[in-house]
Amino acid sequence: MTTTDVRYVGSALDRVDGVEKVTGAARFAFEYRPRDLTYAAPVQATIARGEIKGLDAGAALKVPGVIAVIWHGNAPRLAPSDAAELSVLQSPRVAYRGQYVAVVVAETLEAAQEAAALLRPEYAEEGHDVELRADHPRLYRPEHVNPRYPADDERGDPDAALASSPVVVDATYTTPAEHNNPMEPHAAIAEWDAGGLTVHDSTQQPSGLRGQLAPLFGMPPEQVRVIAPYVGGGFGSKGRAHPYVVLAALAAKQVGRPVKLAVTRREMFAVTGYRTPTIQRVRLGAEADGRLGAIVHEVWEQTSTLAEFAEQTAVVTRMMYAAPHRRTTHRLVRLDVPTPSWMRAPGETPGMFALESAMDELAVACGVDPIELRARNEPAADPDTGLPFSSRNLLACLREGAGRFGWEDRDPRPGVRRRGGLLYGTGVASSTYPAYRAPAQATARAEPDGSYTVRIAAADIGTGAKTVLTQIAADALRAPVALVRVEIGDSALPQAPVAGGSMGTASWGTAVVRACEALTRELEESGGRVPPGGAEASAATAQEIKEQEKYARHAFGAQFAEVAVDAATGETRVTRLLGVFAAGRIVNPKTARSQFVGGMTMGLSMALMEESVMDDRFGDYLNHDLAQYHIAAHADVPDVRAYWVEEDDPHLNPMGAKGIGEIGIVGTAAAVANAVHHATGVRVRDLPIRLDRLVR
């Protein structure tokens, strides 16, 4: 057994898969080519609600190379499922525009696309409803919001407290539907053989996808294998099964050959999830000095008629600031739209835009500095659960950020800093995200040649997960990192939870550490000798997590923004963006900084650009490509900086780490909006901050 005094956790190790990625050796889902491969071209519904009455496949079947045209009239039957969104081609009903209603399988992609264009389903169209309103007659309270929080929560008497408060902020904020657009679009290859189903998919959870596919096809999970060693971004959109992967598997079963299905950028706007639009009313009641007495946060969101997804938008308000009286509610309406899903920091991202904008409005109303206002409302324990925080360094982030950003010289008056035709302003917002950890399994093996192999079905979606797991394993084995190989991205490996919820490293890392510790003990008992056939140990963490101490575990941060607004046109640019975070021990500073900066960049994009525009007449999102759905590019982020405070939290996991993939986006949009108000005196409560919302 090789030992080393070098500690790799905390070092800026280069990505262990960097060479494969830059040389093209890394293969993503679309790049596999099994024998006898065929290609699929889906057909999407052109109505938002109704029923398919017929489908003439004659012309399509005459296209050279076409193998099959599959629709609900001839599709293989799937097992009954509560996941109606995944019951592809099982019914003539159309629940939203863009829903898959047929698929063509052909020898080439070109032939499949040509034939798909010839299909003209006959519809019986019905009236549709795609408009989210706070007064919608079909609003209802869901039983719970993502993942399992109560939909409503109330403490004290918030109405009476608001009525008696010297200072009240009462404002409504809205966020639009937003769509994930990872660099690698969704794609899958499905292949059936005597052993079952094998799927190459761009997914954030091989184990979870296997668990979703197996019951649909009436199979035990061990007969489904999901392979995803490389994933080109996900941001939540690849965190669960979507109709395209079921369609690929169904088509492959029908034709008896492997089928490749790549989702186009346009199709992604209908079939791979999105962030629900929100309407949020926030009421804050405070003393003249800004100390909160009451918080009321009411949320209205949409879901589809097929499935319920309720984003936990107001949940963050339950724990963020001290207030003896509080009420948070969520209301949903089922519309003729696709089902919303996860998008980076679901719930916290739109919820903190509203809460942190309202806190800025309260700071202005009370004449209190925004950082001081947050300090005056710092809770001693979690206001929601009453549990002590495992660590809470929000104020350290705010004060560290203020020093680095140059906050102390800030003139609080809005609209008075002009340089030529530009108005300048600065804003701040807090951010937070729960420090989750889920059960996982891992194995660690000592090889006869002195190296080590660690296996776990984790997914690296571009975050550097494989690299940090290598660092974690090397330290636990007390071995040089060059001797450690980590295998991930395959459901045949030990079970692992989703690369989402900012819990990947915490969950997978715990299992890896425990497996490596077990292997180390085994080798020590044998005098450090590795048997000729090698030695292996495994670990599962479900019991450890179940028995962990009761604490409120959250990461915290603070984002600071400077904006320049053209006084004549309203064009807004973020000239500086700075974040400081408290997220436990940072496992790899290089990959961590990338995550923080990426999150803040996405938050900037949310603040100024991202908006999926619904056409009520057709029931479809109009701007369903990157030419019209605008996201931040390099020129939009000239100066984005990320820092962190040292945080030693012994109540988390063996690494002492909190998740960092999502907290960067959480407060950024509010910080930008607050800076825009400081620059112009105009309070924009509806994202994105468009020209027409500033020029009046």
C-alpha cells in the first residue's frame, strides 16, 4: 500500500478528464455508434389541446431508407404509470403544443427528417388555456412543493403584525418561464438485446434514470443499463427522464435495432422541462429601524395537465430572516403547457429575487443600509425548524464582499451618479442553498499493480465531479492522486443520487470516503499486502445519513453588482459582479471558482435577458431558439469575481463540504435589480429588466 503526506482536498488539481475532453477522446451520448444503428425524427403536436383522429403514413413510408412510422395507433404498449409525461405515444390525447405524437425511424437522419416532415396528423382541436394569473379560477394548493416541503406554512399572526407595523413593503414580483440550454443538447441511443435495454443518454443521474425506465417497460432495474460518462451541462434539465429517452427506447423495441434520437434546440423548449413562471406577492412589516415583525410570501405558479411539478419558491423565506410572524403559500394551476421541471436552484432562484428585492425596498423605506438591514434581521436559529445552524456565515460574506467591492463609500441616493450618458448604481443581495446529502454506494479496489479503482454511478455534468472524487479518494486512501482512477457515469456501478440539488459531492464523496476507509482497514489487517487478485471494499451511506445529528444545514453567500444604464435608451450593462460564499470546505478551488462564476453569470442572464415568451393564441413559446432566447455571452460579463470565506463545519460530511453548484445564481438577479434601482430610481419588479421597463 502506497502512502503519502500530500493532502489533495483543498488543492486546485487540474481536471483528470481534461485531456480526453480537449482532444475529442471523450464520447458523449450522441457519439456512440452501435452496429445496425438507425435514426429517429420525432413529430410534435401543432395544437395545444385536443385529440389525434388519424395519421396517414403512406407518403412517409415511401421515402427511401424509412423503416417505420410509429404513433399511438401502432406503438408498443408501456406499463401503466403515474408518470403521464413519459407515457409516450400511448394515447390520442394532446396535452400541449410540441408534445411528441409520432416518430419516424430510418437508416439515416436525413431520411427520417424528410419522412417526418411528410406526416400530417389529423387533429380534433379544442380550446386551450396557457395563461398564468393570480386570479385563475382553477388555482389549487398542492399537497407539497419540490422536493417534499409543505405547500403552506404559517407562524404567529402575520396579518395583525402587518397591520400594526410602522413600515410596510407590499409588492408583487414576477419571473418569466425560463428554459435550460446546456451546451450539449439532450440525446439518447437505445438498444435492446437478450439482456434487456441499454441506453446512452445525456443524463444527470444514471441510477435514477434506470429506475424510471425499468417500470415503464415492465422490467426489473437490473435489466436496464444507462451509460453517461460525459455530460455537456445539465442545469437541472437532465435530472430526470424526459419523453425523448422513452421515445428512443420504444422505437428501438419496435424496429429491433438501436435507435439514435437527438433533441434539437427548438424541441428542447417543449420536451425537456423549464422553470415555471412565477407571480409573487411579498409583504414585509418592520419597525422604523428595519427589524422585521412579519413576512408574508405568496406564490402562484403553473404546471401541466399531465403531471404536477410545484416549485418551492417561497420555502427559502421560511428560514432566511428572523421574524416572529410569517406566512408562505404556493398555489398552482394546471394549464395546457409542458410540465415544468428543475432549473438551477429551483425555488431559491425566483424566490430570492422577490425576497431580496423586497428587502432592498425595505432598506430604502427605513433609510437603513441594505447590509445593516440584513444584519439586524439575522436569526439565532433556523426560523423554520428551530434547529441550530450547522454554520451560518451570511454576515461574514456580506462584510467580506462589502470590503472587496468598495461598498462603504456608497451614496444611497438613487439616480445621482452619472458619467456622460450613463447612470451608475450598485446593489447587494443575500443568497443561500440547502446543504443536502442523499444515500449512495461506492466500491474501492486495490489493484495488484499498486493502483486503486473507485467506482460509483455519479455523473459529471461539466462541474469537475470526477476530479474532486479523485481528490477525495486519494486522501482517504492516503495514496498519490496519480494512482487513483475513478469510474463514474454508468448505472451498472454502485447506486448514486442525482447530480443536482448541490448534493453530488457531499453524497458521492461520503460513500467514496467510507469505501476507501473500509479498504484501508482491510489492507492494514493483512499487513499492507495486496492479494494477487486485488482487494475490494464497499460502502453504503443510508444509515449514516439517517442517523446524522439534527442541524439546519445551508450554504450562504452575498452578491454585489454594479450596473451602467443608458439614461436615454434604458440599455443596462453589468460592469462588475462580485460574490462571496460560505460553503464549508472548498474541495477544489479551481473548479469551485468556475461553479460560482458560472452561477452568477446565469443569474446576470436571468436578470437582463432570459424570457420564454408565450403566444396565448397558439399555446407555444415564440422564441424557441438561441437566436431569440437571449442568454449572457462573453461581452455581457466583463468582470465577474468569486471569493469564499473559510468555514469549518463538522456537522456536514467527511469532507466538511457544502454544495456550490447552485448558490451562485440564487441572489444575483436581485443584486442586479437593486443596482438598477440605485442607478435610475426605477424599481423593476418584473424580470427580465427590459428597456421598456426602464424608459417611461
